[in-house]
Amino acid sequence: MFVALWEYEVKPGCEERFENAYGPAGDWARLFRSDSNYRETRLLRDPVRPAIYLTLDFWNSQEAYEQFMAAHKNRYKMLDAAGEELTSQERRIGWYELVGP
């Protein structure tokens, strides 16, 4: 299992829109669900720094994720541009492989 992990700082007043777009039922997850190698998206919010969120996108493999991104780069760019209106910072934390069963 592969996980793409991103961190966002959400602009004040944009929290609900961000959560709707980046959460498990949001625009990104809807796009990802078109691929059978996508597993799920989880959205986390920092209770100490409430403007900070993490997204965790779970895929069967890094290869599947990269192939999906290459095949859907135009839609990805559109969603990413819309997300920039809601955030002041975006940072790729990393790509990870699940360890163990």
C-alpha cells in the first residue's frame, strides 16, 4: 500500500470549503475513485494549529498513483488551482509505503 501525504495551511474562513474539497467525499477523492487502484483519502486537522491539515491518499502502489496522475494531469491542475484559493501554503510531506500486513 502506498500513501501520498500532503500538508496544507488553510486561509482563515476557508476551512469548510477546504474540508469539502479535500475530504473523503470531496473533489479530489471523486477524481481518484475513477481508478480501481485508489483505496481512500483521509483528512486530518491539527487541534493545536487549526489552520493546518494533512491529506493521506491511499493507493495500491506508487506506480498506480503515478500512472493515474500522468493520465489525469489536466484535471489535477484544475483542482490544484482551485485549491490554491483556499490555502496559503501547500507542502508535499512525502510518499510512503505501508510496512507490515
